[in-house]
Amino acid sequence: MSDSSDALPDTSPKQQALNWLVRLRDDQLTDADLEDFAIWLASDPAHADAYNLAEALFHDMVLAGREQPRPSSAAPISSTRPLMRSVAPKPRKHRWRRLQGVAAIAAAWLLATQLILPRQAHWLDALLSDYRTQTGELRDIRLSDGSRLMLNTDSAISVQFDAGLRRIVLHHGQASFSVAPDSTRPFEVAAADVTVRALGTIFDVYKTDAGLTRIEVKEHAVAVSAGRETKLEVAAGQAVELREGRPLAAPAPVRLDQSGAWRQRRLIINDKPLAELVAELERYRYGRIFLSDTELARQRVSGVFALDDPDSALKTLTLALNLKSSRLGPFWTVLHH
């Protein structure tokens, strides 16, 4: 069997599901193929929907073929044989049971990632990275060149140093960098299609799940480039937000005492929607927090919250806003009036 990158080109979920439908009925199906299918199924809710639709369509076609009238003795057998039987033979029972088991595991993983684990969970990035943090963990790291970095909650990086360049890949999450001087080897941080080159500086890079990369500069400056665009310089006390595939935006002033409070395990929110505060708290705790309606989500809030105990911060929030908090099992919390 070919690997998953060959079998699953970058097409729509519907086309990928049809490819998987045929692939899973191949006599050469391997355990590695089943593992790839489980990963694909769990990576996006749309994949499960597309596969269910494709399977239902296949089932209907098979039934339609079986319901055709029997051929007369004069008619050739091949003219009435259902087409789908020859294209996609029914799998053996033991293989189908194994596939059902893998699908069940994938469905459970999908449920966990969507409704239980933090919104930003990235298990594959964490496995492939050099340094990572768990949910709620902050980690101070000293690199081989003397530079220091602090990883925020649920973040992962890879280190790629050679004789001509010091390069950090931020897979996901947030990191604060304090760069050691080295005139022969520039220091760069790559996040998606964004590259940040240090100009003797202290700065933060935050890569979100929504395709947004935010750069904040505490000291000196950095040169930022996205794709093939001209570099943009961001000075101390400024921040810039870049969305993948969009032009570079102009830097804007930022309150570093507020945005950098996470290094002291604090969260400072100043006149922001409640939904934004909840999204930040979710980064530091297991489980999900749901808001009962859009009006509540838009409510403006301000405050200082301790990130060492996000559940206590959530309790303080509910009391301050006169809200009710309902627990649905061990992992779900709903805030409502």
C-alpha cells in the first residue's frame, strides 16, 4: 500500500472519504493503514461526517444492485452483476471487526479532542518536538547557545541549530525568547509561514489554532516576514498579528505588563469579551467551558486571574458576574444566568 500522503491528496473531505472507502476494502489493508485512517477520522469532525455519507451511499448502491431482478436464462450473467461488488468487495469479517474497533477508538479520540481536552491540544506536535509543556505547565529552558526561552501552557518547539543559523520552530502555543548575542549566527523563530528574526532582543511569539501568529517585542526589535513579503520591523513595546495567507499588518502599541503577565502565572483582562477570557482560561485547564448564549459571550469583563488554579479563577469569575456554573460530568462546565 502507498503511504497516506499519496493515498490522500489535498482534496475535499468528501473525496478523501471516498478514497478511504475503497482503500479499507482492499485485501492488502495493513495495520498501518488502519492507524492512518483513525488519525484522519479524528483530525476533523467533517471527516467523520463525510465518511458516514460515503458509506451510506455505498450501502445504497449495493442494495440497489442486489434488488435487481434475476436474469433470464438467455441473458448474460455479467449484464446484471452489481457494479460495486467487483469494485469494492466485502471485507473479511475479522478485518471488518478490527476496522470497527479502530473507528471506535478514533471516534472516542474525536470526542475527547472536541469536548474534553483543551481546545488547543496537539498530541502529534508534542511527540515530534524537542521541548514541550503540558496543560497548565510553564517551562524555563536554556539553549546550547546561551539563549533562554519560556514555554507557556501546552506549547511545543523544535530546535534546529547549525554553523550558520539558530532556528526555532514553534509548532503550537506560546514562547518568550531572550536571545544570546552571536554575530555569526542569526536567531530565527518560524511559526507557520511567519519568520521572526531577532535583532538582539526579548520577544514573544504565539501561534494559535485559528491560523493567527502574534509577535510582541519587549526589548530592541525583530524583523518579521510572511511568505515572500518584504520584512516588517517591530520595535519594543509593539505587537503585530499575522494571519496565514494575508498581507502583513502594521505594528501597534501593546501593554506588555498585561500581555506578558502569563510569565508570572497571571492573566490580565481589560475590557474584553467574556468569550475571550474563557478561551484563555481553557488553555490552562483540562475540560471545556461553555457559555449559555451569545449575549453572555459578548459581555465585557476586566480582572486579574491566577493561572496556577484556573478552577478557582473560574469560580471567582462566576461570583463577580453573578453567574451560575453547572458541571456536566467531570470535564464540562456551563456558565449561565
